[in-house]
Amino acid sequence: MSARNIIGSLEKLIKLHKSFNQLAIRKTAILKENDTEAITALLISEQKHIKAISQTDKERERAVEEFLEVKGTVGQPASIHTVTELTGPEETENLEMLIAELIYEVTKLKERNGLNQQLIYQSLQFINVS
């Protein structure tokens, strides 16, 4: 059995995180404009993304567990590292590249969300002063 299902799940997670990053960028602009209607609509989109990411991550977990079961390593930790030890060089390289890209997207999202939190905090400080 190949790691194709795992690779597919990782590719989907990357795509969802890239889209979520675009929402976070839009959120920054909306927060600067103080557009409450747009913020509400954006929050709904964020919730949809969170749900899709959660479902896709569960798919990835199942794919890893199935892969390990087929390979006869059920007792091993269900991690990508364990999977890469059981795949050929091409799949291992692909998995490592996808993991690096996913980490990059998650890091960008975390940084953008930190900036957005600062904007919200500053807005609240301004309201308290006013």
C-alpha cells in the first residue's frame, strides 16, 4: 500500500490553510476599516474553514492508521515520521515536502492571527480611552 491517501489529505490541508491565510489577510483589512458586517461574514467563513480543516485532519489520521495497519506496525506511533520510515524514497521526499509546506502555512496563519489580535486589542484600548 502506498501513502497516496496520506499525501492527498496533506495536499488538501495545505490548500485549506492557504485559503484560511487569505481570509486572515482580508480580516486584517476589515479590522482596519472597522467594518462590523464584513467581520461577521468573515467569521462565518472562518468557521467553515475550521470545520473543513478538522474533518480533513481526521481523514489524514485515519489514512495514517490504515497505512500503519497494512504495514503491520499498529503499535508504532501514528506519525508522519513513522510513515516516512515505511515508504520509498520518492514518497518520503513528497511527504517531507508536504509537511514542510503545511508547517509554513500554519506558521503564516499563526503570525497573521497574532497581528489581528493586536489590532483588536488596540481597537479595544481606543474604545476604553474614548
